[in-house]
Amino acid sequence: MKLFKCQECGQTVFFENRKCERCAHPLGYLPQATQLLALQPQGDHFRAAKGKNFGFRYCANAAQDACNWLVPADSQDRFCAACRHNRTIPDLAVGQNLLHWQRMEVAKHRLFYTLIALGLPLKNLADDPEHGLAFDFLADAPGAARKVLTGHDDGLITINLDEADDAKREKLRAEMGEPYRTLLGHFRHEVGHYFWNVLVRDAGRLEACRAVFGDDSADYGAALQRHYAEGPPADWREHFISAYATAHPWEDFAETWAHYLHIVDTLETASAFGLRIHPVATKNRAMHADIDFDPHHADSMATLIDAWGPLTFAVNSLNRSMGQADLYPFVVSPAVVAKLQFIHEVIHAAAAPRPVPANAVPAKRRGLFGRVVQAASAPPLVQTA
């Protein structure tokens, strides 16, 4: 993600900020401009403190401090481009539901930032009632034996609210033997299933995808049972980005898709900070990187990997110096790079035209179920017991 600053006073601010801590101007994110605008009240809405005098109002979810995105003042939509994809939210009057939903929204909005930056097609239920991308954020019913399962079903992504509870999520991570489990990681993985439908199944790329990821027609339920009973093959690190990716080609695609988003978003952050990796202990050029390019416009996966390897080695080393686990505890083998390259090509083939930022610098290569239709402006459903 890029760095943002207050347009009024120049203070560096975070993507989620609703107010500048220096000058106290309200802030709102305008996705079509990828800008966090400083705002001036104007009647019952706002205008940008700098630039053209367009009117804006906050997404309706700002009332619960769950969103800082803007909607044009004359729009019929109550919700922003990201929140229009919500189908069901939890009962916010119950326990920690509000806090956990707010955390969900932080991760979801970061997901949408990247999807929009990549120019990917995004349809909500108003655009496509049968297959639009929608989210159910659900809490387990008290005393219920059956838990809400996080997953994807033909465009509908369900996420158990417990994933926003740090202690419960860490307990699950340890129980499942996972090196990494985050809210943002869940969103990136599950949306990978959605884009497999859109960019592979429905776009005539099944055979090309099967040549890279394997035969997705294999029985999914049986594959998962086998995975949980037997575990991954001994040599899985040579061919897959994670142990779970070995379960079935659908999971391999979704896991690899999530890592593509990890890589692109983190490299953009590194570029925004002007990071250069030049370790003094080695002159090996493969360990050096000047991260001074826009990863959304990278010409190939190799361009991204050339920067990703040095960056993750450096940041993992910093984490270890603080007694923390590695930020990126994964091995990107040549076979995984080939899978990432397929996803890179699919994304760039499907992407809407995107303007190249004026300050972009070319990369330096070194050769290395049932559905309830929600209108776009209607509120989401609220979960009931």
C-alpha cells in the first residue's frame, strides 16, 4: 500500500485515519483517485479542502467507525464501493461484535484497495445477483454445536467473526500447524476462489490453469479429507507455497493468489518508503534490491521476485532481532514462481486500463447456496440468532 499524507498540512497519515492528528481536518478515502482527502464541511456533506470542489459524504458504515471511504454527495448509494459488497453483518449490539466487525472492515478495505489498484473486475449483488462478490460476517450462535465455517461459495465469502479475535485466531493457527494466519490473509485467500471462477472458469482458461495447478475436477471433499488425514507430501515445499495448497488445485490457486497479493501490496509499501536492500555482508547481487517501482505495473513475476527475496530476507532478519517470528515464513520455489507468473498473467489480462503514476519508475531487472439479493444502496442484513 502507498503512503498517504494530509492534503492540508502534509502530515503522514494511515489509510484508516478519519482525522489528521496535526490539523484536525476530517479525512476520507476516495478509491477512484486512490487519495485520502482532507475535507471541509459544506452543509450536509463535505468538499475536498484542496483541488476541485466536488461534494462527498462518508459511507454509511462510518457511523459505526467501520469505514472512512467516500461516496459522491449526489449518489443514490449509501455505501462505498467496498461496503456495497457486504451481504450480512453481525448483530452489533452483542458482546464484542462491533469491535470484531470493525477489524474485519479494516482488512476488507485493504483487500479492496489492492483489487482496485490491480484493475480487477468487481461486481456486487446488485450488479450480478447470482454470482456477485458478497460477504457474510457471522458470529457463532451461543451454545451452538455447529460453528460458522469460513469459506467461499460461488461469490459469497463467509468469515467467522472469531477470526477477528486475536487470541482465538492464534489458538486456531497453532492447532492447525500454520505458520501464518491473519484476517487480511483470509480475505486474500477466499477472494482467490472468487477470481478462479471469474478469471479462469468463466474466462476459458481451465485447461491452461490445469496445466499449472492440476486437475480441479478431482473430488474436493475427498481431497480435503485425505489432506487432513495424511498431511502434505514430504516434498511439498518444492512445489507449493503452503501445506494447505497441497489439498486440492482450488486451494493451491487460492493460496498462491493470496501470496501474489501479499507480494504486490508489501512491495508497494516498501517502494513508498524508498527501501533499498544492500547488505554489507555480501556482494551477491541477488541479495540486493532497489524497490523503486510500482508493483501493480510490473512486467513479469520475475521482476517482483527479484525484489521480494531480498526484502523478505531483510525484514525476517529484523523480526528475529526483536525475538519475533518471521514476517514471511514461506519458501518461494521455482515451481511456485511459475504458478505466481500464471496468476500475474491472468490478472494483467483481465485488468481494466490503469494510468501509470507520474512518479512510477521502471523496475530494475537482475535476471533472477441460496442467496438474498441486496440492492446497492440497501443496508446489509443483520445476523440474528
